[in-house]
Amino acid sequence: MKQILAILTLIASLTFTSCEDFLTEEVRGQQNLDTYFQSVEEAESFITGCYQAITFGGWWNINTVWLLSEMCSDDGWMGNTTQSQSDYISLAHYQGTGQSNGAISNFWQYRYKGILRCNVAVERISQSEFSDEDMKNRLIGEARFLRGYFYFELVRNFGGVPLVTSFLLPEEIQGITRASAEDVYKFIEDDLKAAADALPKRSEYAATDMGRATSGAALGLLGKVYLYQEKWQEAHDVLETVIDSKEYELLDNFGDVWSVDNNNSKESLFEVQYMYDGTYSLGGSLTIITGARNGPGDGWSWGQPTANLEQAYIDAGDTERLRCLPHRGIVLDDIACYPYSSFFNIVFQRKTPQDTFLQCMKVSEGL
């Protein structure tokens, strides 16, 4: 009898174990962070996702706030009088709050999503064992550069914000309060300094790595961060380092600075690299938002320059910028010219607007 009970117990044990193994499957369609970052290739792939977080590829995640900042100034007005103006008009007329405005809420949310990606990258790549230690440090440097950039976007728009500096689950974030602007800027400075130390110079990258953060980009952004805090001497010193590196120089013709024929030029410190694909809806969207309603680009005409800005160009005799106002929009061969927010200054675009590179920083900003 005891032998029979023992056999039945063993059979039941094997049956339940087999069922459990059969029913337990790996989650499909997403990577497991506990088993990821096993190779340099996986780490590089994840860092690419951190770069994608600069705009998240859509027109509504980030791009709209870059335009809203100009709508609230003397240089730009809302534009587009034929579509719903809800979120745009409330900001342009200084009404409502960020919580009630969809565009502002999206910007806040997606900047923190980008920070989350960078936190994961910094934390998990640091724990990984790669044979190429220089590559490991470079990838961490890229993530810290981007994290510093994302926090800079937040602090200059909102002042002090909650500092989330590691990979935390939603329930772990509860209770993190708003840090002071000084603390946020200090964190940004630390990230950019570390990135500058770890990243190669522009000339040290392979051509296939064009668009990755460089030591010059990190130092250039650090200089801009100092300027926002009115740390004049610190800004002077770090930007002088960028100029003395001989990695960058001004283009001879101002009109070439934002030309599509001069993407990643010797004057550019950092540019977002876009590849257009209509099938998969890949590419930049800023040109669609600001492009004229009729004509090259066929955009939505949001965020247009004011008559005051036009007159300022006329008074200054600035024909280069003046000719790029939408109602004066010119077409050179297959290139259309439109103004954008001061964040990107002016962009020239080809007939396929989503193929445009976005120039985030140029060396002349440090002169």
C-alpha cells in the first residue's frame, strides 16, 4: 500500500511540474531587462532607443512644445486659423496650466520617458561585462549626454523638477518631490562633464557613427547650461575648449548653415539623424507642423513669425533670414525654406520634409 501511495505521489508531482513548465512561457514581443545587455550589440541597440527619445518620432510628443515656446514670444504667433486651436491658443494667450494643456503634458511625460531609457542604459550597461571597456564607457557617456539634455529641456521650461536618477518602478517613484532648479542644473552639469570625459571627439568616430554624441557636443551643451545660469566665466572657459579643439569652425556662408547640402557640417555640434520611410511613418515631423498650408511641404502652418519679426529683419538689412519667412518662402531647385522655433533657428528642407536633419547645437552659439 505504501509503495502504491509513493508511486501515485511521484506521478502527481511529475504531472504538475510538467504542466507548470508547459504553461510558463517567456513574454514575447519585448525584451527582458534581466537577460538583456549581454553583448555590445544589444547595448548599442538600446542606446539607439535613447536617441529616438529626442523627438519620439511623432509630431505631438515633443515638437509642438518647441513651437509653443515661440508662440508665447514676440517673434511668433499661433498660425493655422482653419483647424482646432485648443492647446495652442491657451498657451499663446497665457491661459490655462501645463496640467490642463495636452501639448505641455505630453512634453513632460515624454521627456521623463527618455530619462527612463537613459537611466536603464546607464545602470545596466555599467553592470555588464564587456571585453571592450572603451566601448562600454562610450555608450554610458552617450546615455549621460542624452539624460543631461532631457533634464535641461525640463528645467529651462519648468524650473525645478523631480530628479529620477536610476531605474525605478512606478510605485518606487511615488513620493519623489520637486528638486530645486540648482540641484537639477548640478545633476545636468555632472552628467555632461562625465559624458565629455568618456566620449570620443568628432574626428575619432567612424563615418557610420555620424550623429552620435561627441565630447565636443557634451562640452557645447555644458556651456549652454552655464549660460542659462549666468555662470559667465564657466561658460567662457568650456566653450573656449570647444573652439580650441579645432574640431569645428564657422561656415563661410551663413545661408549654408542649415542647408540640407551641409548636414553635419563643420559648424554643427550635434544633429538628429532622420531616415524617411513613408511605409513605416519614419522621419521628422517638425517641417509638417510649420510648413505653409499651400506650396512646397504642404504643412499645417503652426507657429508662424510675427510682422514685428519681419520688420526687425528689414530694419537690420538681414535679407538671408527675411527671405525664409513663409509668405516670402523661396524655392531653390527642390529646396524649400521655412523658419522654425529659435530652438532650431532656420531649416532648409527638400521635397521629402521628413528627411530633414535637425540641428540642435552649432559652434557659433559659443562665440
